[in-house]
Amino acid sequence: MPSDQQSKKQEPGRTTETRAVHGGEPRDRASDSLAEPIVQTATYTFASTAALVEYMEGKVEREEYGRYGNPTVRTLEEKIASLEGTDDAVAFSSGMAAVTTAILALVKSGSHVVLFSDCYRRTRQFVTSFLDRFGVTSTLVPPADVDAMQAALTPQTRLVISEAPTNPYNNVVDLRRVAAICRERRIRTMIDATFATPVNLRPAEHGIDLVVHSATKYLSGHNDVLAGAVAGPNGLVSLVRDLRHVLGGVLDPHAAYLVHRGIKTLAVRVKQQNTNALALAQALEGHPRVRRVWYPGLASHPHHAVAKELMTGFGGVVTFAVKGDLASVGRFVDACRIPRIAPSLGGVESLIEQPALMSYFELSTEQREAVGITDDLVRYAVGIEDTDELVADVLRALDQTA
């Protein structure tokens, strides 16, 4: 029988590549399984009344009921914490369940929240519309403008929220300044790092309190599961986990298994996506039909210097504007043969979309432009296909539809 020490979870390496494969995992599993078992149960039994009492008294750590915990889910949480370099993590049924539960755990009536205006639109909607009904006020500040953020802080501010990089323009806020300013005022910070992944950026290393992921994207990596996660220090993660128990946004064990399996290849996938995206961005920037490219790996991006300091890779999303109107840009998108037209990102397949149609279809051109979405905008989320073929496909489509 293995000793308790041998059975404890260990960190077998310091690199992201090794931790993606082994981080947060036990050395020994039930039935000597190499793969993480799926513990498909809604409730857990106790051998005796005495065993139940021991659990209730906190003498034994184990599971009681599916909404409060699951071994498969717990292994995923520990792997994400290992990758982010945080004390703990808590998993959810979707990225938005992670975002909303984390925010609710940190604010109350009378609180004030500051958001950078290019946060995910559903996050903005939750804070500015939903929380407003319960007495939580908010202020939107321009993308990556730390001075504006600082000016917006009030004695009632409890939370500052941003993404890094942001969607769709890949803005990268200076996390070090944000963390330092907020820490001095005892204000919590939360960064949605879905675009970056722990391979390219670990916000906690720069002083950020909570790191959020839509695990649907790069962490799972195969466009076949919905999940979310929040990583951070023990105290804050415990608050978020306790609220998850109440709100019920728990992750199914089979979904947890899929995300866990996907993370095994996270490092190699993201490295290929970094390579693909940079090559695509460079090729697009020199094409006469392209008005502008937004990719933090390009020197032309307004936050390239900050991205170089904070990130080890620049991500797999390239946003660019094709000269023309909504219809002509649509013809270019249709002419691309490799990417599929779909929302989301981070999977092994390349995806392409026009934000004006996919996310803002209900708005007029003027209304879209007011929120920074032009009709000529294209978002390309690269997969892990061959770099040269991806670039050639896009350039061919541009020339064919000129």
C-alpha cells in the first residue's frame, strides 16, 4: 500500500509544460489508473454515524454531496491552481458562472466596481445592469487607461475588473500598476485571463487577486465542453467556493474530466497558436486590403511594450479590419477555406467571425461604432493547423475577393 506521503499531490516540475501534464495530480489513483477517473455520483455515503460525526467535526476531509465537491472536479481545480501559481482554484459550469459568482462574493449593496470598458460584454452587462438593481454602482473607464482607473476609485470601490488581453482588440493593461494602486487602497482586483492562458501570462505573479478563465476556451482546447474557473489565494477562493455552494454553478465531473484532459496539451497547443497568430498578424499588416491589425505581438499595437514585459507569448487571437463594407468583408470571410465561422476561440480548429454579425447583430452600424465595433472588423482565433497554410489561405481569400 502506498504511504500517505506518497499519495499526496506533488509538484513534479516548475515549468508550465510539466505542470500542465502533472501539476496538482496525485501520484496514485484508484485502481492504479493513469487517467483521472470520472467520479460520476451526486452523493457520497458514510460507513457509520460515527464517520458522519467525524466529518461534521472537521476531523476528516472528504466529499458529502455533489454540489459541494467532487474528486474529479477537485483534481482539475488543483491543476489550474498549479498552473496559475495560486493557493487554490474553484471550478464552475461556465466562464460566466465563474465571473458572476466571484463578483458577487466580493461586493454588497453600496459597493462600487470599476471596469475597463473593453471587458467581455456579458461581464459589463452583469455589473452595470444586474448589480445596479441591488445597489452596486459601477464606473467604466477607457481600455488599459490606468490613470482613468485610479481617478475613478472611491472610498466605496471594492473591486476592479479587466481582461488581459481584451476581446477583440487585444489591449493589455499594466497589471503591475493596477495591482499596486488597488492594494494600497485595499481594493480587490480580478483579471479575466482567458485570452492569455497560464502559458502566456500569470496575473497573480503581478499582484492580481483573482484570475478568471472561461475554461471552455484554451484550457479545454477542443470546443466540446463548457467550464469556468477562478484562481487565487485561499481566503478569497474559499469565499467564492462557499457562494458556489449556494448558487449552484457546479461543474459536472465528466466536463471536469474533459477540461483536465485538455490541459494536458495546453502548453504545446498555445505555443503553436502563438506562432500561428504572430505569423498571420505580420502577413495581414503588410496586405493592401487590410486597414489595421490588432495583435499585441506587433510593434504597431499600442500596448506592445507592456505585453512584452508581462507575457511570454502573445496569444492566438488576431483582430483586423478589411477595407470594405459589411457585405464585402463577409465575402472575404466566406472565401477562407480553413477557419470555420463560429463564436468562441481557443480550440484546435481555427475560427473566424465578424463581430458586427456574431455579437452585435441587433445594433445598427452607428450603434456598433459607438461601442467600438466597426463593420469591417474580423476576429480570427487561430487553431493548431500548419502556419504556412493558415497564412496562405487568408491571403488567397483577400486577393480573391478584392
